[in-house]
Amino acid sequence: MLKKSLTVLALAAALATAAQAQPVKYREGVDYSVLPVSIEDIKAGEIVEFFWYGCPHCYHMEPELQKWLANGIDPALKFTRVPAVTPNWAGGAQLYYTLRELGMDEKAMDEKIFDAFHKDNKRGIIFNRNLAITFLVENGAKQEDAEKAWDSLAVKEKMNRAKNLFEASRLSGVPGFVVDGKYVPHSSEDYARLFDELNTLASKPAADSKAAEAEKPAEAAKPAEDAKPAEDAKPTEAAKPAEAAKPAEAAKPAEDAKPAEAVKPAEETKPAS
């Protein structure tokens, strides 16, 4: 037990030393905040972006974000996009979920909506139901299908979930990110730094699980080391020569032979054994 305790203490000291040796790249309160209550629906290893089609910052970041998603994001992580839902932004969220309900090309349609609002002055598509449906029909959807999807329960449920997530994030604007359900990076127009921070703050489930599995054999080996003293203790079991003294019990026949002199021959037979 003492040996095992010393091993654990040595390992803890080594880990603490290694942690101190690593520079802190991003600091709480400076580069990011921690939510007082974690968002359970956002899991470890998940990065959620909150956005609005009408946001100019979201629009300017979009090309860089797509490049990062294609080549820069850690493959062990999950990226989820959620439209921010407020009384003024609900139309954009409904358009977002309607086109997905219709099975339209999400990436291409998101780009078209951004451009329509910011370049083509078609701002009504994220505020007005009829203009939104017309836009969907112009891009390949059937009128009836678009109207049905827009008014569907599935879209309404997704909008309600998005609203709850955005409120739980405590973000006051967009674009905004929540990592692992608790870390909120501070806004930055240095996109390279922002994306690196997202990769850094997010836990890596796949890597963590592999490390845990790799450690298990080492832990399992410890009992084998602890078992060695048990092998050393075997000599104490070897003290069972007391059982070898059973010849003394064999002397019981001498008791049966009650003659006192008959006991002496039994003692003389010991050298023979």
C-alpha cells in the first residue's frame, strides 16, 4: 500500500509540474467567460455558433468560418449552427429551419440568403413569410411544400429549442460561440485567433477516451506489483511444518499401546525417518 501511495503521489507531482510548465494560451475573464450554469444540450467536444442572417459581422465572418470548417476544425469536434431567436430575429430562424426541413442544400442556401440580404437588398426574406416562401420557391422548392414546412410543428419545435439555447448562452449579440456547453469566447475580429481558441477550449472526446484506455493496463499492472509481497509472505506459510509434525500424532498408537516403555521405541524410530 505504501508503495502504491508513493507512486500515485509521484504521478500527481509530475502532472502538476507539467501543467505549470505549459503556458496558458487563453485566460478566463480575458479571452473567454464561463457560464454559471452549463447548457446540458451542448455536449463536451461540441462548438455551437449562434448567428443571424441579418448580422453584418456574421456575414463578413462566413467565408472564413467555412474555410475553417473545411480544413481547420479539429476532426474530433462537432460543430453546430443555431440561429439566434429573438422577437426581431425569429423570421430568419424560421427560414433557416424551413429550408432544412425541405432538404435543400444547406450551405448553398445559407450563402444565398446572406447575399440576398446584404448585397441584393432583399431584406424582407427574413422578416416576411410570403417573401421568404417566394425566395425558397425561386431556389427550387415547391410552393405547397414550402408553405407546409414553414408552418410545420417540426420547424416550430426547432425554433423553440434554438430560443432556449440562445437565452441560456447569455449572449447579447452575434456571432457568438459556446464551447462544451460552458465556455463563451469573447468576440474578436481576429478570426484565426478565434478559431484557434475554439479548438483549444473544446475537449477532445476521442483523444480523451483513447488516453483513458491506454492508462487502464498500467493501473491493472499495479495489483501485480502489490501482489509481490504476498509471494514474499509465502515463507510464513511455509512455517506449516507444524503440519509436518503430524508424526507426533502418529505417536497416538503409542497411547493405544499404553505401556510406557513402548513409547521409547517410537522415539528411536525418528532417526530412521
